Amino acid sequence: MIFLLALFSFCFAESFSLTICSFNIRNFGEAKIAKADVVAVVVKIVSRCDVALLMEIKDNKDKAVHLLMQQLNSQPEMKDDFSLIISERLGRNSYKEQYAFIYRKHRVSVKDAYQYPDAHPGDVDAFSREPFVVWFKSPHTEVKEFIIVPQHTTPEAAVREIDKLYDVYLDVRQKWKSENFIFMGDFNAGCSYVPKKHWKNIRLRTDPEFVWLIGDGSDTTVKGSTKCAYDRIVVHGQKIQQSVVPGSATVFNFMEEFGLNETQALEVSDHFPVEIQLKKSKGFMDKVKSFFRKIKGKRSSE
């Protein structure tokens, strides 16, 4: 019995490390949501995450992501577990996309949200799809709150847009008085879009306070013919840096994980998700251990 209690305690506590994911879901709209085999894979991918950023949502009827939510929340083991916060449709001219955050509502909550206005003095309209910034509260992890700044850059403007995330950081920090930042998304931060000689022009890279967790040698592309670290996760703030589980920053190869061939995987996306985990709260662990000590004491006294 003691062994079972200890095992249950360990598993229960482990579940409270928080997995945060970023996924360019590639042209997600009515056509894709109608493909049951593709949606099944997307549901598996998102279900692994406690907070999932989805990019490249292109649905002017605003149906596809809500149908995805129905699929996620209809899983017996995850009944009504997920909530959604989504941006307005963003983009220049007629081409529009949305950022969406899908999150487990019993693990995190939204403290605030902010659509960056992209009106920085001297450089108005720096972004094709300006960040939809969300401030999360996380009671069961070491860091109790963190801000996620998402970005899907235009490939040809990747250097400029990644650099301008520094201005977003300054703006949001002043607005919300927080130092726990996670920048993530499809930065197109590799290969020909960000040549090595241009990294010196990106403040998010040259300032050592910003830590890049997905390295330049990573491959976040599905196609075997490419090897590019397009998708990235960058953190700022001592607390959030210390809260990242060592070795948890990784690329999730769903093609390999789910036994798909390249053609099948490309039906889902041409990008692999990237992810990190945040450490569970020490205080929460202490409460779990205290709970089981009390149970053990009661059994001993019987």
C-alpha cells in the first residue's frame, strides 16, 4: 500500500509540470478541419500540451478552431478540459491569419490579453501579423505567472520582425510590470531567411538576457529535403529561465511519433511543434507529500 501511495504521489505531482507548445498548423481552415485523419493527429498533438499556441489559422467564417475545440473537449479522458483565447484576424490587405491559445483551464488561467498595436514611433506597421500577447497565471508551477508573445513572421521580413519583438517586450513590460516572458512561434529564423551575418542586427539575439532555447541547429521542418530552425522559443527573466525543466526544450517530431510517412505528415503541417516544460511548484509538492504522510499516519493508528 505504501508503495502504491508513493507511486501515485509521484505520478500525480509529475503531471503538474507544465508543457507549453508552439505549432504552425499550416493553412488551418474549413478544408483541413473536414479531414478526419488530419484532425485526429492535430488533436493528439494539442492534447500533449497544457498551453498550445496555434498559428496560421485562416478561417474567415471562424468555424475551424471551434470545431477543433469540440474534438479536444469530447475526448473522454479530457472532457471539457480545454479553453480558447484567439486574436482578431491579422494581416495586411486581404490576407489574414489568427493566433490562438488553447489551454487546460484547470492548470492555467488568462490574467490578461493585449493586441499589440504595431504603432511604434518611427516604425509603424513593423509586423505583418502583430503579436497577440497573453498573460497566464499558473498556480501549480514554480513561476506563478508568465507572458507569451507569439509571432509568425513574414519570411522575407524575418530579421526585421524578430528584432522588433524587442520593442514589443519593452511595451508589454511597461504595461504589465512583469519580467517573465516567453517569445515563441514560427520566426522563420533560419536558412536563407536569417543568414548568420544578420543575427547581429537582432536585439532579441544580441541581448544576453534573452535565452534562445531552440538552437540554430534544430530542424523544425517536416520535409526531409530541408533542415531549418524556423520555429523558436525564447525566454526572458531569471525566474522563468530557472523554471524551465532542463532538457525539455525540444522539437516534437509527430511524423515519427505517430508513424506517419512524409506525405501524411505534410497534410497536417510542414512544421513540427516546439515545446518546453516548466517545473512544478515546490510548495505543491510539499502539500502532496504532507497529504500522503497524513494518510500513512491514519493507517498506522488503526
